[in-house]
Amino acid sequence: MSERKVVLVSKRFNPGHSAHLLASYKLFTEIGMKVVFDINSSFYSFSKFYSPKDGFSFFQLLRLNDSDIYFVWFPSVKALLYSIFLKIFSGTRILYVFHEPIDDFSEFSDAGFGFVELVKMKLVNYISLGLCICSSKVLLPSKKAMDTFSRIGNVSKSYYFPLLFSDESCGLPDVSRDYFSYIGTIAPDHAFDKYIDFILFVLGSDNDSKLKFLIATKSHIPQHLLAKLAPFLPSGRLTIYQGAPLSDNLINTLFSRSFLVWNAYCRSTQSGVMAKSYMFGTPILINKLCQNEFFIDGLNGLALDIDYSNQDIFDSLNNIMENFDYISSHCRESYLEKFDYTSRLISIKNVLN
């Protein structure tokens, strides 16, 4: 009898996807399955963990059987076409992680997304709904995602399954926590402009604060905001990485160098930045409107009022610095209990059975 296989699928490259793929690899290996990757070739140069010799072909797809799993982490046209083929011609089970179920696009337009962005979002949503039809189980990473899916999908297929990570905090040297950081994609609903407003409030005013700021994003910072930030770069109190994917090692180092990470998004279904912050014991700032089951105000960080008052943010920073050890330890506990793959060994067996 051939070894039972799981194919981990991510046909579009994104640096943040790598952490989920790695955690999935460890999870399925630990329960005795052979893991195969069907991923974008850009992952090969991004991390030494992936190798071109592990590439997945249509011929390999034909050899999957009813004991195997096709595990789709992120939507793509190719993943949908392969899933349709498997559903029609094979007994292979398909599992799909539906990160962002959407039943009302107005919340995105209200958050500032433009027409072209909304069109792209709708196309991706249609692909996701197609994957849901093909899948035997749809894994949903938050209670909000579960609630939204209950209005647009087949509830009998749904399964609560928070985002997967493996602990990357071990082995890093002890470093000082210097930065209040923005780490991740710049998007209209991430309130990046509010974070910039606070930087200007602190660095542009005559006060005794020694706060340092860090921006790390594969996005390009809009020129009008970059022009406002440029005068503060020579001071050493503002560090910027932008416009290209950052390596896993650098991303991990930046989380470990931060005493606080911006997660005060205008809207959010789930957040890999939250989980990654917790992994390194780093508190977060969150918007009160976006509090979820993974965040407890005062234990994992602090929740801001929706007006994003600069003074409120400043006071929150001081509070977190004064209670850093206490909050940091709770962040680590939250990571291990809610996001680490070792906490999901029983639930993945339930999904497979």
C-alpha cells in the first residue's frame, strides 16, 4: 500500500505564505503523512526549505488517490482547475483554507479600496467559492470567517481552524526591543496612514520621547507619505524596508526587535501579523472594532478607540513599556495555545477522519 500523501498548495507567491506552508509540513509529517508541495517557483529562491526538485506536475496529480489530500492554502485559477479535475475524476479529498469570506463588499469600499482593487477582490472571491464547492471541508481561521461563511456557503463543510505557524523564535540572539513597528502589507484597511500620522506626531514635535519606529513591507510606501518621512531618516529613529519581499530571517529579527507592532486595522477577518507578533512575545495595538477571539485587551496588547487619537496611542505605548514583561509572556502563551501547529494535532485528525 502506497504512503498516504498531502499536497500543500500555494500557486501565488507571497512571503507570508511560507510560514503556513512550513507549519503544515510539520503538522502532516508529525501525523505520518508524506508531504508534497505544489507551489509557486518563487518560493525556491525565497527559502532554502523548498527545492525545485520537489516541484509538482500534472502527471503527479493523476497519481493521487482517494487516501490522499489536496490541501489548498491560497486561491488561484490553477488550484481551482486542479481541484475541479480531482473532484470529477479522482476520490482525492480537497481541503481549502478560506481566509477571507466576503458577503458585503461595501466594507472594503468604505475602507478605501478603489474600483480596480474591488474587481480583483471579487474575482478572487469567485475562485474561492469555486474551491469551496470542490472541497470536502472548508477550513476557516476565525469566528468572523465562520460567521460570514454561514451566510454564503455550505455550513456542513465548514471547520474552525485558526492559522497555522511553527515556532521560529528559537535560536535568535537576545536583542534589545527598540521599535514600535509596522510589519506587513500596506493596504487601505490597515490604517497605515494613521501609523504615519503618529510617527510625525512624535518625531515632528519637541518632546523628550526617544521612541524609534520601523516600517517593513514588500509594498511601496506612497510617495506623498515617503516625502513626509524622509527628513527623519538621518536621525536613526526611523528605519524603513520597503518595495521587496523580506527574508524569513530578517522578518523574524524585526519582530524580535519590536516592543510593539501595529495591528490597529480598520477591518480584519484574521491576521498573520498578530500571530507572528505573539510568536516573538511582542504586544500589538489593535482597533477596538476589530477585537477577536485571539486578543484580550491588557494581556496581548491594548485596544485603541476608533478615532486613532495620537495621545491615546502615545499613552498606550507608555502603558505597554511599563508592563512589557507581563504582556509579552501572555503573547507567547496565546501563540502556543492558538497558533502553533502542535496545538492542532487533534483537530487536523478530526478533519481528516
